[in-house]
Amino acid sequence: MSLEREPLPSTLGIAWRQGADHLRQAGVEEADADAELLLLYLLGISKAELLRDLRERFPVAKADAWLELLERRVNGVPVQYIIGEQYFFGRAFEVSESVLIPRPETELLAEAVLEVADRLWPDQAAPPVVLDVGTGSGILAVTLAAERPWWRVIASDLSPDAIGMARRNAQKQEVASRITFVKGDLLTPFLAGDEYPSIDVLVSNPPYIPSSDISGLQREVRDHEPRLALDGGEDGLNPYRIMAGQLSLMPVLPRVVAWEVGAGQADDVATLLRDAEVWDEIRFVKDYAGIDRHVIAVK
Ligand code: GLN
């Protein structure tokens, strides 16, 4: 049953239900949640307003736009790219197809960094310098700068479009003046020693999908998220291998390394870190599925 053959939705509640049915029939997994996000976006209202106004008339003038939004989702565009937004750590971040969509498990990386750095740098007068490599939409750098206004934060990315998006998100959260944005590859900009302060905490959620696995990803990811943000080379470990090699070339070794990793990669990444340096502690943080998702090394 296609939506076009149904009568125009008479109320917001009916539009929501019809939209969700349409997405579900097209095989969209989160049909209810996606229909809700699209409807809020279409109408420019909050969820509370939608729930309050379920029996209000659906605006006829919005009918075509509603069908268009649903069709884009049916055609595999992730809902976050359609509405241009994803929440992370309680804040709305702008996203586009030039940056990865923030994932909920990455919030656990931000949490781990806050916890370990609070322990190592308890004095607000002597804060850490934190570098977020491959910042993408800026979620990690912006979250850390917003949660700990006294930290110094640097955000880097190879993609100028990503840097632009991260800067916009920093401006929205009013932390842009406290973040230094750097265009460059992994740790390369930070090896010289004179341009930037020495890095105390190195955070990254680098691309970690093995190149040959990309074609088998969900079409939403494969066809819409930037390959630069996904492709970690032949075994997916290239960014970790390169950064571990670059660690010893840094003017001062960071005391904390906190990296998100792909499923099954935590042991290999820990080995790369141990080969590069002696750490007091290397531990893993599990994601919501119980997979070792973050590697935290402390010295
Ligand atoms: N740091 C961003 C995030 O965690 C981007 C990561 C990436 O593009 N690999 O979402």
C-alpha cells in the first residue's frame, strides 16, 4: 500500500501513523522514530507539541513536502541527514553527508575521557590539553569543551568540510573560542612541537572499517556516510597503526590515549599501543552490546 493512494492525512496523529506505516512497509527499521523525527522537522515543532496537537489538522500545504521526506528515507537516506541533526551527549549537532552521524556508543568515550582526565588533572588552574583527531561533526571536541570549560581543546580533521561543520557546531554550543581547529592527517600536524601546545589527552574515533567490508555495510551507511570517515584500510587498523607510530615522534607523549575501535579490534589496538610505549594501564570500555568499544591507555 503506498501513501499516495491513501487520503491526505487529516490530523497530525494520522500523518504520523501513516508515515510510520509507509516506512515500515518499505523495510525501514526504526519506522516510528524516523516518522516522528521527520514530522517534527516538517512542522518545526517539538515532540511535546506534537503529542499535545495530535488531533490538530495536518496542514494541507505541507502534504507534498511530507511525502518527499518519507520518500528520501525510503530511498535509504539516513534520517539524521534529512533533518540535518543528531543529538550527542544531550546537545543537538548539525550533520551533513560530509561527516559521520554521531553514534550513541561514542558518548561512552566522552564519558571515559571526562572521568580519567578529572582524576589526572583535578586542578582547574592546571587543565589538560585535549586533542580530538578526526573530529568530524565535532561531537567529541565540542562535548569535552562544553562539559569542562577550563580545558584546552584542539580538534583536527583531514576534511575541510568536516572542520567547517565542527566549527559551526562549536559556535552553536558557544565553545568555538576555546577550540583550536586544525586541518591535517592524524597526528602529523602535532609532531613539530612549536605550533601547538603539547597534547595531554589524545582522543579519537578514527575510521576503522576494513576496506573490503564497506560494500557489505547497511546501504544507509555505505551510500551516504563519508568513506573517509569509515575506511580504516585493509584490516581497518591503519589509523591506529599510524597514530601509534607517530606517538613516539610527538614532542611529549600524551598521558591518556582514548580511542574508539571496531568490533574485535580492541586487543590488536592495545598491542599497537604497548609496542609504541609502556603504559601504567590499558583498559577497555564496552558498548551497549557488550563489545569492547573503547581502548583507554594511561601513563
Ligand atoms: N569524531 C567523530 C565521531 O565520533 C567522527 C568520527 C569519524 O568520522 N570517524 O562521530
